[in-house]
Amino acid sequence: MSDQTRFLLNETDLPKFWYNVQADSPVPPTPVLHPGTLEPVTPDFLSVLFPMELIMQEIATDRYIPIPEEVREIYKLYRPTPLIRARRLEQALGTPAHIYYKYEGASPSGSHKSNTAIPQAFFNKAAGTKALTTETGAGQWGSALSMACQMFGLDLEVYMVKVSYNQKPYRRILMETFGAQVFASPTDRTNYGRSVLASDPQSPGSLGIAISEAVEVAAASDGAKKYSLGSVLNHVLMHQTVIGEEALKQMDLADEYPDVVFGCVGGGSNFAGIAFPFLRENLKNGKRTRLVAVEPTATPSLTKGTYTFDYGDTARMAPVVKMHTLGHDFVPPSIHAGGLRYHGMAPMVSALVDANLIDAVAVPQNATFEAAIQFARAEGIVPAPESSHAIRAAIDEALDAKAKGEKRVILFNLSGHGNFDMTAYETYLHGKLEDYEYPAEAVAEAMARLPKISVPA
Ligand SMILES: *Cc1c(COP(=O)(O)O)cnc(C)c1O
């Protein structure tokens, strides 16, 4: 047993329920406001974009929500995912710490995003939706949703940020292989896209613009098309808890329990997925695991942002939520971890950070690539640049344990592989990457530009 490296579950161990942290969270949920009226949103407003079942999951307070059998059938194509003890990395570091990672890159699209893409496609199909619209930046979310839509017979329109569309042809072709239609955003298919192109024909696009286009198409479709989001929302975080529920069983197989859990955060979903089941154990069963969200110094919403009400998107079409934010008009620097370039954070993760139940750290870009390469050379998996933020923090923890001569049990989520990110690795290995520090004055300036939002009691 003591030299075991992979901890595998059987298909029959696949979770039957998602865990809803809202049942146990000591912090009450904050209201979601309409972007126009700044009044709490009604289910009617949301039902233009989402099927009712997902809206109900968004506000549910039940502790466990059953995973439909149709969703579990497709999860079985890649779940349960392996938990691996990084023995060779431990040796390379010379640390007494035990390092474990949960490998979500084992999914067909190469990241954890399939865990929510599959149920979102399912609940839309069940509600009679014919087609979905979405945005994608680097392409991981678009790939995951393309596969899920194909399996449930839904059409999919993906609005892909133009600069990525041109720079990442393989992600686009992967989406097309699964049958999606992919457009370089800004497009001339929407009012918003045409208005952007009219003022800047060479616009490289942004996630904010792409979200606005995907939302507009769904809103104007008379119910035929719905919109789908890959992070941030409560139901998305909840779908990801299959990661942590499996990891709990697998740590049990390893006869250990983590002292600390790391996950990278963009919108917060893969971190929530691994951390929330361990948070439940902290809150209800007396465990004391440290839960640490790891973000880039270039977009440090949790460590430098303000916890306040702000718009979810740049065009101010998305709901206003209470979150750690750098300001909705913040334009993130072009770091290679495209999936972490978001001005805000999931409201649920933000509230738990504010309540000191979750910790946060920020790491600079070059240090994440250094960690990624050390990990790849020891463990044989090239990590996604996003996931490498969690690896950096895990390695730093293992080195700290070494310096103090402590045996510590470390668990991190390897949210995806980096096989489509070779350009980023090439730039690190053969060129030069910049490290960005977010200037403190910039936060104050961004906050001054926020609309005055009177918070409902
Ligand atoms: C999208 C993505 C992320 C960031 O999104 P979260 O919602 O914060 O998880 C992290 N890792 C990978 C591999 C991704 O594709």
C-alpha cells in the first residue's frame, strides 16, 4: 500500500449527488441585481437565458441535488478521474510533504469544464431548448460545451474572442469537430458586435464583448436558444463538486487527509469543485483543512480587489452581483492563463473568502511556468497554464514543509492539461514572459467609476 501512486475509484463510486454549499455556508446569500434597474432579478429575467431547472439550482438550499442518470452515463466516459500521489515531484523537491493531485485533464475536452457542460446541456435539452449560445476565450469552455451539446443533440454557437480565434486554431477545430459553429467575436451577427466593429473595425475582441454577443443572440431568439456560462454561477460551482466528493473517497483509500487544498481561480469553479466538499468537513465534522484559492498577480481580484456589487460583464448587460472585483471595465493583461483573466469572482467564493473560511494567494506568471515545467518533468503531464497556479502554490507549500522539517499532506486540483498551450510554453522556453503586478491605485480608480448601488437589506 505504502508505495501506491494512483488511487482509482470504480464506476459505481461515481457521485450520485452534487453538493450545495449554500446548505452549510454560515454566510447568507447576497442578492443578484438586474443590470438596468439594479433591483433584485426575477426568475422571469433569468428564464430568458436559462432553463428553469438551472435557475432553481442557482437558488437551491438543499444540501444534495441528485445527478440525473443521463448525466452520470456521460460522466462515466471519464469519471471518476484519478487521484495521483506526485511521488516523483516529492523526490525532486526533497520534501517530507506528501503531494496529491486530482487530475481533471482526463476529461475528453481536457479540463474540468465538462463537469458542468454536460448537465447544462442535459437540463436545456429536457426543457426543450434547441440551441445554446456561449462565449469562449482560450477555448476550453467552448470545447467542453461543444462535446456536451453534440451528445444531447443541441446546436451550439460559440462566440470566440477574435484574437484567440486567430491564435488558437486547434481549439476552434476541436469545437468544429464536435459540431459547433464558431464565430470570431466581435461579429456582424449582433447589434452589439456591429456597434463595436463600427467604432473599431480592427477590434481584437474581449471576453466581455463575446459574452454580450452570446447573451444578445439568446435573448433575441424567442426562447429557441438559451445561453450557457462556464463558471461564476452557483449552479456551475455545484456541478463541479463531483471533483471534491471523489477526492474525499480517494484520500481515504490513501489513508491520509489533506492539511491544505489548492485550486486556481478564474471565475472560481474548479477551486469550488475540489474545496467545497472539504469545507463541509471543516464546518460539520471538525476537520481543519486550509482551503487556498490561487490567482495570478495580473488579475488579483481576491487579494487586491474590493468586495462590492459590480457588473458581471464589461457591456453591463449581465447581472450585478456582490463579489471581489477589480472593476467591470478592468482590461486584464494578456497573460497566457487565459481562463484566469476575469475582473470578478464567483459570489459564493467571494463571500467565503470575506468570512475567512477560504484563503487566497496571488502568484506571478514566470513562477507558474517554472512550477509547470518542474511538474511536467517529474510527473509526465504538461499542465494548463491556469492549473500551473495551483502547482506553484503546492510546490511552495512543500518547500515550506521541507524548511520546517514537517510532514504535511497537500492536495491540489490539476484542472486541465496544457496540450493545446504549446505557444505559451514556447514563449516561456524561447522568449520572454512578463510578470504583472496590479497597481493598488488602479483598484481605487476603478472603484470610483462603479455606479452607486444601494444595497437591498
Ligand atoms: C477555465 C479554466 C480555469 C478557470 O476557471 P474556473 O472557473 O476558475 O475554474 C482553470 N483551469 C482550466 C484548465 C480552465 O480551463
